[in-house]
Amino acid sequence: VLQKNRMRSSRTKNPPPPASNGELRKISVLHLFSNRRVQSFRGIREDEVSRMIRKISKEASSSQVTNLSKTLLSLSSTLICRIAFGKKYDEEDQQRRRFHDLLQEMQAAFVGFFFSDYIPSIGWLDSLNGMRPRLERTCRKLDSFLQELIDEHLNPNRPESMNGDIIDIMLQLLQEQSTSFDLTQDHIKSNAHGSDTIAATIIWAMAALMKSLEAILKKAQAEIRGAVGNKDIVNEDDIQKLPYLKAIVKETFRLYPPALLSVPRQTLANCIINGYDIQSNSIVYTNVWAIGRDPEYWENPNEFLPERCLNSSVDMKQKDFQLIPFGAGRRGCPGYSLVLAMVEVGLANLLYSFDWELPSGIKKDDIDTQVLPGLTMLKKNDLLLSAKNVCA
Ligand code: HEM
């Protein structure tokens, strides 16, 4: 939650020139995450999901346990690297490790305790205890990683895979000077975000399915296999025929929203919310996690029951306030359609291609729901499962 404020104050050397949130948001909505753009990345999504399925299939053939957490985090970061940077890193690629480590460092730095967040007058203690220098160091390293990518994109001999990726689109806007403000390379860098939210969602969905009544998992697999027939991969057209899969995804976002809190808002005037007096200029956070489990809106709120989402008019598109995993209003997540496309195709293929079992000696109740401290609600302990290849 404090990410943006800290990011801003840690990049003191090169802060991007001011642009209103509305202006940057317009770029995201119109150019980066429009439906047309999300569709243009479809080939990348289906390609990477097929690669993941082949890898798990090999593990299944040799009766190896699959570390789904590791596999899905790898899928998620590969997807983001291809979509955002036009880079297809191999699993062991040094640059990919560098990006991954930087994101980890960023997470660790952001969740640390900063005096300045609570008592600004003693914010100098953050420098004394090393927290601020550490954050600044990490920001500088991320900055140079992104600068190298921008420079590679500006090279006329760059690889074709960089055409139409997120950096390329922003560089085009910069060259055309078609934005209503002075877009710079620093704005491009400030648009880089973590990639683990997509993995987090699929991991929680699989954990919830394995912990719940077997009937839910079986029903989901029957729906997919029935609708898709014999194919190598479930593609994104198939997904439209899978209402139960979509209900599972929605229920996962309700119980395990990867972003627990919305971005902070500031009140413009005194107001009363739920009987509490909120003064003007207060910073207000919305607890997305608690809203999804509020018994006033959800029956048996702590239970994973995808049926409740079938034929329900409540959707996640930031307008039904009892389910807002992507926030709502003018700061709502612009990546919504991209995220949903990746989560649905990833989960559908895992359920289509394999039967899933717990590794020997593990019971349903052993699958815990502990969370790793960080900006994303990521399952703390790895999800280990045995995949069985389904013969077509
Ligand atoms: C499962 C995945 C994701 C979830 C659950 C999620 C959720 C959220 C939430 C809750 C917010 C704050 C909204 C608010 O305060 O009203 C947000 C903001 C944002 N998200 Fe996402 N997000 C996800 C993935 C992504 C991805 C992959 C991208 C881009 C590649 C992205 C881009 C953004 C941006 C740019 C904002 C800031 C919007 C603003 O401040 O106006 N998100 N997201």
C-alpha cells in the first residue's frame, strides 16, 4: 500500500515530471490494457501455458511431485517479461533471475517498518536504521535494469519480440508526443509492477480446490473436458464455454484477493463513513480482503463455494462493492482484463491436462493458508501436488 509513496520518495534523483493520475491512467486504459491490446498478447499466453503443461507432464511421467508455487511463479514472471519487455528468458537466464531478485528485494523493502509512514517528524530515523538507504539502493538497481531494457528497445537492431510490448508502446507514445503531458522515460520506468499477483491467484485456486470437497474439483474438470474435447491445450475461445471455471476464479478472488488493500485515498472534506467521523485530508485505505469475507454480504463467508458465483449478478468489474479484488473507481486496477485472461487460461489448462492428488503422507488439512508478508497475498508455504497425466 505504501509502495507508491515510498517509490516516489526513494527516486529523488530522477523523479518523473508531474503528470496527473488521470493522464497516466488514460495511457494504461487506452493504450496498454485495452481489449485489443490484451488480445494481441493471446499468443504469448497460450504459448507459455503450453510450455508449463509440457513441463508438468514430464514430472508426472516420472512420478515426480510438482512444486506448483514455483512453476506458477515462473509462468507469471515469464509472461510479464514477454508482454512488458519483449524478452523470452529461459528459466535459468541470469537476467530473469536479476529481475526476480529485484522484485523480491522491492517487496522486502516495502513491507518493512518506516517511521515516516506513521510519525513523519521522526522520519529521519529511517535513514539512521538503514531502511531508507536500502530502499533507495533497490530502487536504483531496478531503475538501471529498466534503463537497460529501454536502451535495448531503442536499438534499431533489437529483436522482433520487442515490437508491440509495453515498453515499445510507451516509447512510441513518447516519440509521437501524443500525450497531454510531457511523457518521459522515467514515466515508463514508474509503470513497472510486480508479476506475482497472477501466480498468487492460481496457487490459491488450486489450494482451495484441493482442500475443498472433491466434488468441486471433479465438477470443474468434467465441465472443461466435456466442453473442450480432445485437444493439446484449452484456448481462450474455449474459456467462454466454462461458467463453472469462471465461478471458481471469482470465488478465489473473493477469499484470497492478491492485493489486500486498495491504493490509499485522501478525503477532500469531512465525512461520515459507517458512523465514523473522517476528517478532511485523512488517508483512507479500503480493506478488500475483509469486504470479501463480510458476513453481511456473504453467507458462510469463509467457505470456498464456487456455486454462489454461478448465475450471480455480482461481478468483479469494480462496480459491485462487496467484491472488489481490483479496487474500484478512478484508481481501480487497469490490468483487470489482462489478469483475468491469464488466470483463466492457466487454471483451465492445469485442470484439463492433469488429475491432481496430494503427495503421499499429506492430508487435505495439511494444506495451510498462511500468507507470506509482502504487498501481494502470496501463499507462504509452497503448494506441492502430484499430477497424473490424463490420457486423451
Ligand atoms: C491478480 C492480479 C491483480 C490484482 C488482484 C490487482 C489488484 C489491484 C488493486 C486492488 C489495485 C488498487 C485499486 C484501487 O485502489 O481502487 C490495483 C492498482 C493497479 N494495478 Fe493491479 N492488480 C493485479 C494485477 C495487475 C497487473 C498485471 C497490472 C499491470 C501489468 C496491474 C496494474 C495496476 C496499476 C497500474 C494500478 C494503479 C492504478 C491507479 O493508481 O490508478 N495490476 N491493482
